[in-house]
Amino acid sequence: MKLIFATHNQHKVKELKKLVPPSISILSLTDIKCYQEIEETGTTLEENAKIKATFIKYKYGLDCFADDSGLEIEALNGAPGVYSARYAGAAKNNEDNIKKVWEELNDKTNTKAQFRTVIAASFGKKIELFEGIVKGHIIFEKRGKGGFGYDPIFIPKGYDKTFAQLGDIVKNNISHRAIATQYFLNKLNKLKKT
């Protein structure tokens, strides 16, 4: 089974390929040579995921899925949320984004946060949503070399290491993307049986 993952983000593609069984082949937008920018104009993760999945389905007629993920910090009323990738500006610079989070949290004692992923999957004429959440907290130093984005400053609940320190095997078992993907795979398995 081939599915288009509506992203050029090779970190996400690599992470997801480790989560799906070998019978499912994941192709990125780069693989299908789709370089047209899909504007994420939504104000929620759900809206952005739907925009991307709908665009690919309409343009290529292929079953596809898209995700949008964000870091939601309790003391910042859920920010950066849908704007996580470009929190410090359009350049989408991870270092600048982390610095801005630290600046915003500077006078706060509550560092509770969660990573949330929403997958929008387009099968036939239907779009379905799958959500994954991992709770944790923000720290004020970067730890670890793995992962990407905010991973070096996020410690998931029940652990004493950041996502960047835990390594792919652990992260791929507990992450927001892993949880949303598992719900998505459960749906795919049901579809294959019908």
C-alpha cells in the first residue's frame, strides 16, 4: 500500500517510516515531485492538517495524509501551538524558536507543556482526524543531540530526559506523532480488512 505523506520535512518522514509496517510505503511530497507550496492558513492544527491533505488529494487524486504538530505551553495559553515552526519568525529557525519560548516563560513558574499532533487522512472522499498528545514540561537548558525542533527542551512526563536525549526507539514509542500514527494505523488495518 502506498500513501503520500504531505510534507517535505525529512525528519518527520524518517520518524514515521520507522512507525509503519513494511507493507505500507510512505512517499513524501519530494518523492512525488510536488514542490508547490501549500499555504498553512489555518488557525488550528486540525485546519492545517486538513488543508494539506485536501490539496494533495485534489491535485493528485492519491490517498494521502498530512499532519500538523505543535508545542502547547500551559502558561502561554497554548502558544506557540499552530505557530510552533515559525514562532520566532518566517525563517523557521529552531534556535530562535527555543530562545523565544524561554523569553516568554522567563517570569513564569509553570512550565507544563504538551506536544500535540493531528493527522488528517484522506481516503476516497472522506477525511478523518487522528490526535496524539504527550504531556511534559519545558526546561531552561538544551539537553541532547537527537530529535529536532523543541526536543532538546521538552521532558515528557514520567521521564528525566528530554526528547533529544531519549533516542529514536524510546521517542517513537511515546511521542505525540507515534500516538496519532497508531490511531491512524489502526484505521488503515480496518480498511485493509474490508
